[in-house]
Amino acid sequence: MHFTNRANDYCIVATKMQRGTIDSFENRLPARPRKKWDSIEQYIEFLRHLTAYKYAKTFAEGRSVLEIGCGTGYGSNYLKQFVSDITAIDVSKRCTNYCHTKYKKRELNFIQASGLDIPLKDNSVGAAVSFQVIEHIEPEKVRKYLSEIKRVLKNEGVFIVSTPNKKLRLLPFQKPRNPEHKKEYNYMEFKKALSNVFENVEVNGLKGSKEIQLMERNRCKQNPFEVYIIRLFLSFRKKDVTRHNF
């Protein structure tokens, strides 16, 4: 299994997006290929995501592959050149619409679907990848998500998954700063969640050079006083104001 340092995220969709709509949609996406980068941090974020796909290539090469949470599809497009075939699903209709338009001539199968109800037969794929998805799933539904992936994997299949490393991003007892993250995991939590479903689990870390690691630590660095005292005070004050308004 693959463990990264941070995250920043039915039916076949035939509807196409207009060029202007695509450009507007692309501009709001975080990790994706760009002609011009707004900052070095943005470029590093993309490289972190791309590295996960390059790592997965080693296990997926020559196999039938499923990607859960394909987003803008660039990862599936990258893997396509190394695998026998690939099916990519995402719960977002906008993402699958975008992928159908962006990669319509690449023989990629994009389906709008949930990782909790994968529209594939049992034992049908040789490898599955799901990057920066598990943290978006409610903890009580994680086992279902993992079980669905195991169901569609062949007996000798492999699942490569990545998620942010809570230890590097959050202070003790702090909730995820990204409101779309339902739970972030440390090493033991992540391994336990995977081991509840899969027999053989290996957790690795993804990191860059010393300069990049320092940049990332500075980006994630927080002031404990602000997190534990100031934000707590503001949250109580907000509740008090709301109560008096009623």
C-alpha cells in the first residue's frame, strides 16, 4: 500500500462539455498537468500525485486496471500506455464529463460511479488504484469501500492506495483542516484499516528531497496556540452569538 505525505480528492456519461466550460473547470482543479504553474508548491503537489501513478505502474503493468476516484483522468491516461485496459470511475459527474471530452480518443473507459458500489464483476481486474480518496469517505463506510475493491480484484490482484499522513499535517486531536476530509490517518490507523480487509498489507512513505520536505513542513506548520486556544474561543463565541439570535 502507498502512503503519501499529503493530499492536496452508476452509468457511462456521454454528455460532452463545451470548450469554455472545460477551461473554467480545469482552472479550479488542484493537482493536474498545467502549461503554467502558479507557484512551486503547486508544481510539487502535482509531482506528488504523479509519483504515486509512476509507483503504481510497476504493479499494474500488463494488467487490467481499475481506478477509483479518477478526478480529471490524467492518471488513468498515464497508466493506459502500460496496462492492457483501464476502467476509471469517479462519483463526480462533472469529472467524468470532463474526462470523456478530454480523452475521447484514448480508449479510456470513464464511468460515473461510487467506490461503494463498483459496477464491475467479481474477480475482473488485476490491479486497482485509488489515490487521495479514502480520507473523503466516512469512517464507517471505509470497510465497504475496501471490500468492494477486493471483490473486483482477481485472486492475485494488487491494490495501490494513497492518503495524507496525518502526523505531518495535523496536531494531536485536531480535525482535518480540509472540510472535505472525513478522516485523516497516521501509519497505524491506515495499516489497520487496510488489514481489516486485505491479507497482505505494506505501507510505504512518499517524500521528496530535503529542500522539498522542508518546504512541505513549512507549508503544513501550525501554531498550537492558534489551533487550541484562539480557534476554540472563536467557535464558542460563534455558538453564543447564534444562541442569542434565537
